[in-house]
Amino acid sequence: MNLFRAIGLTLLFLLATLSSSGASEADLRGIIAKFATAKGFSEIGAVVHELAAIGDPAVERPLAALADGNLYVRKVDSLVFAGKEAGETVQLSDPLSGEASGEAAKDDITKIKVNNTLRRVIRDALGTLTLGAKDPAVRIAAADTMFKTPDAANIGPLDTAIANESVASVKALLEQARAASVLVSDRPDADKLAAVALIGARGDRDAVSLLTSVEANSADAVKQAATAAIANINSTLAFWDAGQNIWYGISLGSVLLLAAIGLAITFGVMGVINMAHGEMVMLGAYTTFVVQQVIRTSFPDLFDWSLVIALPLAFLVSALVGLIIERGVIRFLYGRPLETLLATWGVSLILQQAVRSIFGPTNQEVGNPSWMSGSFNVGQLAITWNRLWILVFALTVFAVLLYVMKRTPWGLQMRAVTANRRMAASMGIRTPWVDALTFALGSGIAGIAGVALSQIDNVSPNLGRGYIIDSFMVVVFGGVGNLWGTLVGAFSLGIVNKFLEPYAGAVLGKIVVLVLIILFIQKRPRGLFALKGRAVEA
Amino acid sequence: MRGNFSTITKMFSASVVAAGLLMSAPAKAADDTIKVGILHSLSGTMAISETTLKDAMLMLIDEQNAKGGLLGKKLEAVVVDPASNWPLFAEKARELISKDKVAAVFGCWTSVSRKSVLPVFSELDNILFYPVQYEGEESERNVFYTGAAPNQQAIPAVDYLMSEDGGSVKRWVLEGTDYVYPRTTNKILEAYLKAKGVAAEDIMVNYTPFGFSDWQTEVSAIKKFGSAGKKTAVVSTVNGDANVPFYKELGNQGIKAEDIPVMAFSVGEEELAGLDTAPLVGHLAAWNYFESVDTPENKKFIADWHKFIKNDKRTTNDPMEAHYIGFNMWVKAVEKAGTTDPDKVIDAMIGVSVPNLTGGYSTMMPNHHITKPVLIGEIQADGQFETVSRTPGLVMGDEWSDYLPDSKDLISDWRAPLSCGNFNVATGKCGGKGTN
């Protein structure tokens, strides 16, 4: 152990001396100056290669700036600067030291253009350079890059890095990157077989991708080993694929549940065919947009809290609009479903056009807070944070609603009015107010659904259109008047949809689901969980 | 003295006549204007894209009036709202031509809306300027196509991806919304890729419905398809609203442009405005115009637009440039013909050449399509495109694709002796059939 450590330290020392003696600062500046005269992507690429070949960690700053499109040439003296845009001017700084060197108008400097190919070249170059970085996350990124772009020349630096690595998980990644590089080198077959075994154990899509190209480019034992490893990984991945479909189905189900849950109240409990339900969702999404606008301009630090702030506001806005609609239109139309349908359809058009006139017809940008972005892996399953939070949120809303309906006096009154209006009125319940508040509650819940949906869909005046059909489908399928039915309906439709999609495609999948629902309704006209008793006949 | 007096009288009477002329001028203009029809949806699903074009047309007409109008008359815009309802497009077109007597119509976005108004335009003999990139396989006497044909967008885009600069792509996902434009474009692209030696198993085609929002399965299928050890790219003809959730899902599932770039034909500055573009840097789009193009004409156009719309955050896009070109061509053709009579203007249109916004000239060809440069741009963090490739010259719109068996023998030439939109060079007869 001590021996290893000694060797490692020596190597580290050697590497350090090598890199510091690799090139003087003047040499680096000389190469960077070539960016000013390089024409076209291939010449810029050549300069990047030249810089990377020096192997000095100091080139990380200019290369990273270039990759981000932040490297500029000043027109008057053809000097190269790193820059940061600030309105109409650009803050310039030295590409190597990062020292500020004044600012320049955008017209006086030219940006050095990069494209995807160049970005990849830079990423690969930075990968080798950042192997020894202090931050483990950077080392993991470096190992990942080197795994994806194997190169026989990487074996040496990787060996050094593996010897120095103290974190076990990073070390495993480095070893996999080394194995990938061994496979493209001219090392003996025994080494390559060991490498195939190591990569086979990794077991993800990147491993399949790498092994497929190995399989095509090698012979005999290595080829057979690669074929076997690919078959092995694919059989495990097939299992994960099924898990993935279930997760996608649950996620789609949670979106359907959110969209439908407000309707389960207005249509399910009250029996109002509310075509303006989708617009309540849209109002919630626009409330989120307005909240974010205010936060962006006045309190930029609060951005991660924007959704939490938007939730109560969206509830209030939609509930208020719902209240106005109920008092102004729907209360005159109880018991006349056709007129209600047409009237609420008209209201939905009015709301859409109103939003279009106020905010304009184009999409509005609603940002994702940092905790809603990106994904994490469970085995080979990639779970995106926004979908996970929406699932949690949908279930929470459902639980709260269930509590309100079953455990509060207001919920009791609501159910009493639905079950027998005249009897409830005789008991002293003010039925018109219960109607109004129930409708407001359903609308308000649609509003908070809009906050969640703004994270995954367009915020445009048409937002509601996309959800209205699905919402009715869920409520009717689940059984009108039953919250549990809506929950089960949403998740079963989501999962069936997502299982059909890979085989039938999105278009056909949706048609098949619709046909299945039609058949189901033929058999059970009252949906999954039918209400029983006198209320149904009323 | 007498002489002087006579001069004064002359001057006086001249000024009276002049004043009389001046006073009569507005009265005359009011009942003698040239009407221009604008047929873009201002409500419904397509309002998101088409409202901008309506505003752009109003701006162009305003500017022309400020320059003194056309043939000494003022232009007057007649705006109607076909509400994203395809049959309503035909009704509104009929209303514009028969009731309002417009001299020309600028409008339509989707191919279905265009197909729905075609019979109206040929029956009532009027002119339609169609500003959006489309699938080709059509050339009508009454329509001028100022958007890109497939060879002015799709083919150069694929060529770029196949080139070394574009990443030497070997494996292709053709992802589209399920309607006529993506289906025909993908048919052309599939034939083109196969002609270039791409194997059938290296092409994956997938369609999703309009307004699709749950992209999880599709994006993970793309990821899976891309892990076969060959450089993979997505060519997207996904339309309108469905793009935002598509790009969000790509970003969330960690698909980077360096690994699997997405080349889009329907995503412009307008669509990106509703999106946080930081995770999308490097994804591509092919158009004939980008707002970021640095030319004096474009700078002026953007400044005028911001002034007209009173919002300096509003973006400009490719179909707006198409209307800019189309409108200026029409103005020039009317001046050339000396009348707004559609028959004369249609003949005068061919060969008309006007500046475009990317620093060159666009010319109307005998097949009623125009010449344009093709630009490939990468999405930047600020929601704009950075041009990474540009065709060396102008590309002429090819209405009948050379890569589809049904249309490869067809040509279109609306000049006098031939006057045919679908002439079959193999049989020597007018009236060949394309694929749709």
C-alpha cells in the first residue's frame, strides 16, 4: 500500500513538474493569438488541438470560454479576449489570467464562432486536462467524456489518474474509461477481453454503444466476447425498459390526474359540463408566468420559490374567475346540460381571447426552478425531477381534496347538496352558496394544476384545449362523482397509453385507447366506480 | 409694375389650382384605394404563429403608404380571421376576393389551409402569397410560394449534418407531427438518404399528434436508437406548440447537442421565445433567414418591426422575411404591369427581383418559387441562432422533388407557351401527378 502511494506521489510530482515546464505563458499567448486569424471551423479546431496538446491546465480557461461562445477578437488590434455580455457592451478579460481589461461595444469585437463539432473537440480536450481536478464532479465528467470518446493516447493519463484516485466510485468510472481506451488501442487480446468484461459490467446504453463498434471492428475472441456482453446487457435493459414504461405511464397518469381533478368536482360532483375547465388551468399557468416575471425583475433571488408563491395565487385567481362564472352564468342553467355545455364553451373562448389580447398570442417563458430540472438514475432508469415532483404534487392535491370532501363540514354540505338538494335546503344549508363555493373550489384546483403543467407544457392561450378532452375522458372512465375513480382512471389510462406507445406509435396508441374506452363505456356506462343509490337517478 | 402684377396673378391662380388639387387628393384616394387581403388566423391553435405575420403585413403596407402608396393610390389592408379552421380559410378567401375585391392576398400557414383555399383562388382568379416552408409537390398559377421548398431547407440541412462540420452523421431519426408537411418531407428525406447510401435500419421514422406534450417515450427511444455506436442526429419536422415540451424533455433527459443534435425545420426565434434555451445550445435549425443575420437591411427591418409593434423584445423570423420579399415583389410587379389586374400581375411577377434581408437578391422563378440562400444555425443561450453554415449561392426552389418516383419527371413553367404547373418531361404532356 505504501509502495503504491509512493509511486502515485512520484507520478503526481512528475506530472506537476511536466505541466509547469510544458510551455511558457508566452507560448500559450502565441497560440491563443492564432484564434484571431483562424478562418472557418477547421482552422479554429486546429488551434484548439494545438492548445490542448500542451497539456497545461492553464488552457482550461480560454478553452472553456471558447466552448461557451465567450471568446472575442477586438477588431482594432486583433487581440483575443474572454468576454461577458452585459447589455450592448461586453466586459473583456484576459483569456489566461481572467484579469478584467475593460469593456467594448458589441460592434467593435467579433465573437469566435463554435459549432457542435468544435464543442465536442473542446470537451474531449478538457476531459484529459481536468482528470486531476479537485472537485469529484469534474473528474466524473472527465471520465465520462473519455469513456464516450475512447483514444489509445488516453491510457497513460488515465493510469496516473486511477493510481491517484481516492474516491471509489470515481475510480470505477476511470477504470471503465481506461477499458474503453484499451479497446481502441493495439494492446493484446487478453487486455481487451478484460476490458470487455469491465465494460459489460457497466451495463448501460453507453456500454452497448461502445461494444457495438468494438464488435464491428475486431475479430475472434474479442468479437465473441463483445457479442456476448451486448446480448447480456440488452436482456437486462429489456427488463428496465418495462420499468421505464411503467414510470412514464405513472407520470402521464399524474398529469392526467392533475388536469382532471378539478373537473371531478365541477363535472363529477356538481354535474356541470364545464367546457371552460381547461381555461382555468391556463389561468393558473399564466399566474405562474406573471409571478415569475415579477420575481425576475424585482426579486431574482427568490426564483426557486416562484412555484410555491404562485400556487396560492393561482388558486385564488382561478377560484375567483370560477365564482364569477358560476354566479354569472351557470346558476341559471342547472339541470340544462346542453345549454351549460354551449355557455361554458362560449366562456372558454372569451377567456382564451382575453388572455390572447392581454399577453399576446405567443408562448410565454416559464422557467424551471433548479430543483425541477435535470434527472437522476435509479439503475438504468432515468427519472426526471420535474415529473417526479408533479407526481408528488398530484397525489398531495388528491389527498387534500379527499380530506376536504370527507372530513370537513363544508365537504359534508357539498355532498349533501349533491345527494339531495331539496332535503339539504330543508336542513338549512344555503345551497346556492354551496354550489358557488364548490365550483370555485373545482376551478381553483384547476388553477394550481396549471402551475404544475406550466413546467412541462407551453404557456399559451391554447394550453387548456389540450387537456379538456383528456380530463373528461378520465372523469367519465373513472366514474362520475367519485374521486377515487378519477385517481384510478387517470393512472390506468396513463399506463395503458405508455405501454401502447412504443409498439403502436403515439398517434395509433391514442386511437386504441379511445376505442378501448368506448367499448368499456358500452359495458359499464357509469364508469369504473359507479355511484349507487337514489342520487344517481336524480 | 404691370408685368409684376401679371406674375403675381399667375402665381396666385397657380397656387389656387394647386391647393384645389391638394384638397381633392384625399377625397379621391378614399374611394380609390388598392385593397390587400390578409388571411392569417388570429385565434385558435395557429394564432401563435400567424398573428405575427398579420402584424408584419400591416407594417409593410404602412411603410409602402408612407413611400407614397402604389400607382398613386393608397394601399388598404383588409384583415380577416379564419380562426385556425381549415374550411373557414376557403370561405374567408372567397369573402376577401368577391366582397372586398382585394388585389392580392397574403396568407395561410399550414399546408391544409393552403390546400383548402386553392380552388377559390383559381376559380376567382386572384393571387395568394404563401410565406411558409412547405413540402413542395405543388405549383399553382395563382399562388406564389415565398417560403422554402424541401430542397431549400431539408436537403441542405441533411447535407450539412453529413458533412464533417456537421459531425458526419450516420444514423437518422426523422421525428415529425402527423400531417402532410412532415410526411412528405420525410418521404423525400428517406429517399434522399437511401440514395446517399444510408441503410434502412439506420433510419427511424416516428410521428406524434398535433400539440403532443408527453415526449418521454419518444425521447428515450431516440436515446436508445442513438446508442448503436454510430453518430446519430434527429431531423425534426415537429410543428408548433409540441416543440416546447419536446425540447424540455430532451434537456431533462440530458441529450446534448454534441451527442445527438436535433435539426429542426419548424423551430424559429418565435418558438424559442417561450423557452429557457440554455440546455438547448447547439441544437440546429435550417432556415433562409435568421434574426441574427448581420446586414444593414435586416437591422433596419428589425428596428422598424420593434417600432411598429411597440415592443423591442419581439423577434423576427423566416416567414416574416418571406412576406417582406413577397410583398416587395408584388409591389414591383404591379408597377411593372401598371395595373393590379391579377392576370397581368401574375405574368409580370416572373423574373422580378428584390433584395432579401440576408444580403442578396431573391428572384421569382417561372415555377412561382423564389431563389433564396439556405442558412444553418445553432441555438444560442440568448434564444437566437448563430449561422454555422450558409450555401455559397442562392438555391432555386424545386417544386417537384427529384427524389420521389412520382414527381421526378415533372417540371413547372408558368411562362407563355408552356403555362403548366405539372408538365411531365417523360411523356411530354401537361397534367402529371405528384405524390399528393
